[in-house]
Amino acid sequence: MGNVRYRNGFQVTHHPDLFDQPLHWKKPCMVFVNSMGDMFHESIPLEYIQRVFETMVKASHHVFQVLTKRSSRMLELAPHLPWPENIWLGVTVEAGKYLYRVDNLKKTNAKIKFLSIEPMIGPVDGLVLDGIDWVIVGGESGHQARIIEKEWAIAVRDTCTSSEVPFFFKQWGGANKKKSGKILDGKVWNQFPIKRSTPSPLSKEV
């Protein structure tokens, strides 16, 4: 990507010099934490994760989104981490076979719990949203993107509506995600959790 931070490719790399960076951002932001990795990867020690959480607690004027596919380790470490309202915890659920991650998420003490059904590569039947505060759905992007079916997205939207859970449809994706847009069933869906007012539209990925 031309960024020296990514010179090791997919190898887990630590950047402790960035621990305190969010403390210097004065304007409230919504921050996607570890956007190029997974906070709960097996190669990241608990002490390192706790240091990241320490910064997020101090930077209480920001909202931090922590997203993982490693829900088992997340559940294991969650009791050793603080969970103020500005730290949102989510799991990726690409298709129905990953619903066990939702069950693990519900067992944590995170105040705001969300699901990222992106990239959506299959139906998510049997989704139960009690204890879930937000659901994001989106298609895969890129030239080899797998297809997202409209019926899959609408089914999740309907489950959110009936469960009174905010629903955010991010994109259809594909080779040209801008051209594909994000209109679902004739409407833009950009709902956010209502338990806490979100910061300004300014967002960051770290």
C-alpha cells in the first residue's frame, strides 16, 4: 500500500509508538481500531491489548469500534478489559455459519455490541438480535467480489426492524462500489445506535 507500517504484509506487526495517538485528536471521532488487523489475534498478548484499551478509556471523547472474527479469544479476554460506553465491540458475521460469534459477543460486558455482516457472502438465517445494538450489512468490493443477494440483505433489515435494532447498509460492493451505491429497497439505511450520541461524521481508521 506504499505505507511503511504495512511493509510486513499480513504478518502481525505491533506499533507501540501509536498507543497515545488518539489522545492528541481534539475533535471527537469515530475510530475503527486496528482496521488492517484483528485486535484479538492469537499473536497479540493480553498486556498489549490492555494498553490499547487504556488509551481508549482515557480518550473518552472518541467512540472506538473494535471488530473481530476471533470471538472465542475475545470472550476469553473480555473479563480482563474495561468496557465504558465509548468502546463498541463487534463481530464479523459473513454468513449463517458464523452465528456462533454473535452468541460469544452477547456474553461480554461491552455496553454497545454490534454486528458487521460484511462482506455478506450468504444468508444469515436464524439471527436473534436480543442484546445487540447495531447491525451493519455490506457487499464485498473488488474485481473478484462475491455476490450479495438483495434477499439476504432485506431479510436482515427486516429482522432489525422487527427487533428495533438500528440498521446500516454500507454498500452493494462489486468491482465499482461507488457505481453500485448503497440504496436498499429504495432507501438509504444509515441508522446508528441510540444509546449514545455518536461524534461528528469525522472518522478515522487506525
